[in-house]
Amino acid sequence: MLSAPEALDILLSSVRPVDEGEILPTLDANGRVLAFDQTSQLNVPPMDNTQMDGYAVRAEDCASGSAQLRVSQRIPAGHVGEPLQPGTAARIFTGAMIPEGADAVVMQEQCEASGDSVIVRHAPKPGEWIRRTGEDIRAGNIILFRGTRLRAQELGLAASVGLAELPVMRRPRVAVFFTGDELAMPGEPLKPGAIYNSNKFTLRGLLENLGCEIADYGIVPDSLEATRETLRAAAAGNDLIITSGGVSVGEEDHIRPAVEAEGRLNMWQIAIKPGKPLAFGEVRRGDAGDSAFFIGLPGNPVSSFVTFMLFVRPFILRLQGVAEVAPKVFAMRADFALPKGDRRNEFLRARINPSGGLDLFANQSSAVLTSTVWGDGLIDNPPGNAISPGDIVRFLPFSELLY
């Protein structure tokens, strides 16, 4: 069996990023991946401006620490003041342009208004409370790089330099289906031996988080021909096919022979817990000569959830052209004991407690979906590693794995 890093390397080295893009209004580009570097055509801020409400002054006029100056003008944001004459001050408001001749701003809390004058009870240094032209961004500099996954802050940055539209990669097209005659949909009566198809809801939610266009082929009967037929249909118009269930080696597990008949498998099992049976390969698109990627996830709900986060998420991000797909890992204190580690690399559901340590969910079974709701993330525990209270462990928060 492959280790988790070996398996991930196989997946990421096989990715062919989508090569189609579109232009979107910046307001509509949240969650999309930038197709080209973006350069600012202007300085930010575009002029020297004040960081505070207060008074624009000449620092030399206020050297005494108790100067009384005539207030010559009032400058709100969005207005241009007159040149500041020696011995005067300008009432100024946050974001307003510094008038010519002024070289400092004194915050209003350090000033005392007196009729048409102000007493400045502070000796400012030149440049105090002034944002300089281009302090944040210089015209001609790249502000956003190709492969950036756009969040709210990237959209705000683009808007701050006047970018009304952004070039983005098209959304990845992902087909999903679920195998198992025992599966039923919520709202249907449960027959003897049946279970509800929770994986459909989990996987679709995860794919939506990643901005995918989803083609859902539903529950496929446990037969080789039905599985092959669905694979052919799914490959026709999608970049990636994801299945849940049927990837073990039982007589009713048809994923492996179906994929091998319609394409090829490059990977089968990974030495992790939960999630050992994980398949990766490609499915041919008819006679076109190309193929759709295929990832077969385990049927157990926690195994499916964990393997998606660890392997499918980075694969889909790389499919969109994202360069940095590794989640941030945090070193945290274990406040529990794990007397014996498993022979496989375990990914343990854990929660951050009020003291800043980690508590372990009591039942780490791959069928216990409540652990994923209770927990805040996964502990990446190496093979055979026992954990004692106070040990430092590798923690992957769900916030790093779900988007």
C-alpha cells in the first residue's frame, strides 16, 4: 500500500489543469481561480492622505507642544484643500488629501478647538499619521498572481485598483455517483438492510465548496454493466468522475473491473485509516482519444469524508490551476492518551478544548459520522505512534480542508 504522501504525489503529478477561462465581473468572481496575473495601473493610496480625524499642520509650527494656530480651512474626504500657509492648520478628516505645505497630522484628541483657532498640545514629527502615495501598492506592480483562489480580500484588493472584471478559469466539471443496492434517499422508507445515502450530501457539499459544476448520476445498481454504462456517460462531459462505495474486493464491488474495462487504474490502496480503499485512474471518452479522471472513494461515510479532504480537494484545486494546495498544519498539544498507534497512518477526529489543547472523539470508527460534526479537524498520526497527554501532534483544522 502507498503512503499518504506517495498517493497524493501520484494524483497531483497526473493533473491536467483545465485550459479554458472566462471574464467575470469582479463582484461575481468569489471562489474562482485567477487565470492571469493582475497588475495595478495606479498607486494606492493615489495621494498622501490622513489616517486620522484631526488637523493637518506644519510640524515646525507645532514644535513647542502647545502651539495656537488659526484654522484656515476644512477638508473632508473626497475634497481638495488649498495650500497650507505657515502658522495655520487645516481641519481634516480620515482619508482626506493632505494639503500642499502640510507635513503632519495631529489627531483631534491632542487638540483643543478655540473659536477659529486650535491649540495643538503635541509636537508631531514630519509624516505623522500620513499615508503616503503608493504606500500600499505601486503602479505597475503585480497585485494578484495567476493561480490565486479568489476570496473576499482578493476581490477587495482588485476593486481598490479599479479592476471591474477578472479573468478566471472555468469551473471544473465533476460527475458523481454512488454504488450499493442498500442505499436509499432521505424521505424514502427504509427497507430491511437499507441505509440512507449520506455520502451524496457530504460529497456534493464538499464539491460545492470548491466551486465545481456537479453532474449527479445518483445511485447505481450493484452490477458491472450498470457501473460501466454510468462511467461512459459520466466521462463524456466531465473532467473528473467521483464514486463512493464499491472500491473494495468483494463480489459486489464492481468499480475496479468497470474502470479497468473503460480505462485504467493507476492506484488502488493507501496505508491510511480511515480510507484504505481509494482508487485513482482515468476513463476513456468514447473514441475521442482523451479521458476523464476517476477517483473512487470508500463507502464508509467518515472514510469518504476524510479521503476527499486529503486527496480529492488538492486534486480539484490543482485541476483549477491553483499552485499551492497543501493545507496549513498546526502543532498542538494532545490532552488525551492513545496507548497504541495503528500500523497505518491514522487521521483522528479531534476537537480544540477551552485550554487550547486537543480532545479525541471516543469512537474513531469509519462509520461514525457524528465525529466529523463534533470535531474541529484531524490529527495526522504516523504509523505505530502512541500519544500521551502533553505530546505535540500535527493538527489539520477542517477550515483548511473543506474549501
